[in-house]
Amino acid sequence: MEKIIISTNGNNEIIDITPKVKEIVEKSNLEEGICLISCPGSTCGITTMEYEEGLIEDLKKTLDKIAPVSSDYLHCQKWGDCNGYAHIRSAIIPPFLAVPIENGSLALGTWQQVVFIDFDNRPRKREIYVTLIKSISSKKNND
């Protein structure tokens, strides 16, 4: 397992972590398996998207419609941190992602990048864990 440490501004900041994840996979010399990318936290998400300015803004606007910052969340009433929307967004876009590894590389589409999204309402230091799992070849039984 490897760790990526990033500092974020919060507030729906979307960060392309593809180069760092690719570097870890390439250094491992793993030919086939699964790359599990995860962040311990309930106010962040990891997903794939085409990382370009228009789509980044579209995603932010969509998340604001689904779980608006300004809603009156019970979580905020109970804890006073007013980040209930961030927890809801993290439940929709979870803080983990599995990507296949094929021929020693992440099996991503041409326009597909792995992104980290910090939904929280404040800057954070985040630890992202990258765990590589080797495929086990299945052998047919001649029974």
C-alpha cells in the first residue's frame, strides 16, 4: 500500500490524482489486478471523469442541486459544523474507487481521469491510500 498526501481548499475542490496513481502502479510492476484508491473520511469522494474545466463546473453545479450547501441539515443542527451537504455528497460519490490494472497500466478510457473531490467546508490535509491487488489466474479443473 502506498499513500498520497494532498492539501485541499475544500468546497468541492476537484483534484486530478491520475498521475500519482499511475506512478504507483507503474513502479509496482504489477501486470494484472485491481487498484483500490481510498481516503478515510466521510466528506470526500473519489471517482472518474473527463478532467476539463467545463465538466468540472458542471459537476459542481449538479452537486449543488442535489445537496445544496444552504439547506437546513439535521447534521448541522446536532453538531454545528454545517457540513451535512458534504456528508451527503460523499454518500453519493464514495471515498473509494477500484480500477482494473491491465498490462501494467490503469485500465482507463482515453478521456477518463481519477479525481479526488473534497466536499468539506474547509481546507484539509487528506491521505489517499493506493492498494494494489494481484489477479489470481483461475485454472480449469478437468474433473
